[in-house]
Amino acid sequence: MASLKDMRVRIAATKATQKITKAMQMVAASKLRRAQAAAEAARPYAERMSRVLSSIAAAVAGSDSAPRLLAGTGNERVHLLVVCTAERGLCGPFNSSIVRLAREKANALIADGRDVKFSVSVVRVTNSCVGSTES
């Protein structure tokens, strides 16, 4: 059995580890709040871009020379899900939520008779893309 001194040292070490973990959680929460604020600030831009692209696609829909990407094929059988997760920090629940939502969306599309493809990206804290795979 460990001596009283050994037990006190272990308790102190555990408390120090708890303090470090708490500090890391606070830093991660701060970074997440900043990232969420940036994503929300970009929402009006994304909505406007969607309207512009929809307008362009509608304008070229009847043209034979229109690119297939804009004109479409009339077939919505295959869907591509782009899934981006974080690489570092205390982001396990964050990544798990993203993967769960992607699976739910894929299952819903498959239930509707659609084919689903994935493009998965792991994003560093510096927002540089580290890896991308398609399956």
C-alpha cells in the first residue's frame, strides 16, 4: 500500500492535471465562440451568393451552351456531402456531432432512394486543409 506522502503527491498531481484540463477547455470554448461568430457573420454572404447562383442557373437553364454545373441534368440521384471536422484541441464532441449529423443526412437521402458520396476534410486550427478524401 502507498504511503501517506505518496498519496498526497498523487492527489496534488491530479489536481494540477485538472487545472490544466480546465484551462484547455476554456481556451477551446473561446476559439469555438470566435469560430461560431465568424460563421454567423458569413451567413448573409452565403445566402446572397446562393441567390446569385440560383439566378444565374435559372437564366441559363434553357440554353444549350450552358455548363452542366449551372444548368443541371434534371437528375438529383447523386448527392455529395462535404464534411469538415476539426483536428486538434478538446473537440471530440464537436467532431462527433458533425459526423452524427452527416450520417443522419446520408441516411435520409438513402431512404429517399438517392446515392450519397462523401468528401471529408480535416481542418487545422489555422483553417488550412490538411487532408481530403472522397469515398
